[in-house]
Amino acid sequence: MEQYTLETPLGLLTVTGTVAGISCIAFSDQGTISKGAVPSLLQNAVVQLQEYFAGERITFEVNLNPHGTDFQKKVWNQLLTIPFGKTRSYQEIATQLGDPKVIRAAASANGKNPIAIMIPCHRVIGSDGSLTGYAGGLHRKKKLLDLESPVTQTTLF
């Protein structure tokens, strides 16, 4: 297992993976940036994350290997279908899974997503449009959504 911590506009981001793929991408408010070269197993993921934060990438092309239950993986696979710049509600995710009643379980699985950004759990919001929980912090969720927003807000007066 390899690990590398890089600095991003939203703080430190640690990428973990093996030959099977990326197993974890997590924000941290503490720690140190990795010194030296990026491990070859993680190089593609780190470069793509840097491109994402630079506004040069909207999709990721890396093997993902998240660890979780079958239901969690089903939810995470559903998250992968949310396009860049778009959001879905927890209710929409539950409905797309085939049962609107699994909203709480889907929300719980969303919150346990181990691969931030590449499995875009930040794109899931409340049915009323509100920003709700995000393991990396709501301030990061808002900034990620702003980064992906196709419209820049300006003032009229």
C-alpha cells in the first residue's frame, strides 16, 4: 500500500492505493506534505487531482478500489453517475437505487465514502438544495461545488 499527501486549495489531501486501485482519498487539517517523488502507483491519481483543482479536469481515469459493504459500493457506484457541475439529492440517489425508502441508508453510505472527489459524494445535497454533511467539512463541500459550478456568480449593482 502506498500513500502520498499533497497540498490543495482546500488543505491537505492524502491519496492511498495499491496495484488494485485507489482505496482512499481524504482531506486532513493536520499532517505534512509528502516529500520526494509521488509513488508510481499513485502518480496518475495525484496528477489528475492537481489538474482538477487547476480547473483542467472534469472526469477521472483511475482504477478505484474502495472498501465497503455491497450496499455502500452500490451507492458509491451511483455517485459516479453524477456529472461534473451537477448535484443530486439524497432522495434522488435512493430512488435511483430502486427504493426511495433507503434514503437514510444511502445517506449513511454516502457519508462513509472513502474516496473523496473522485467518487463525488460532495455532489449530493438535501432535497431543499441545502448543503448537508460532508466528511471533509461543509466548507470544503461548498468550495468543491463552487469549483465545479458552470456559472460564476456576480453582483448586478
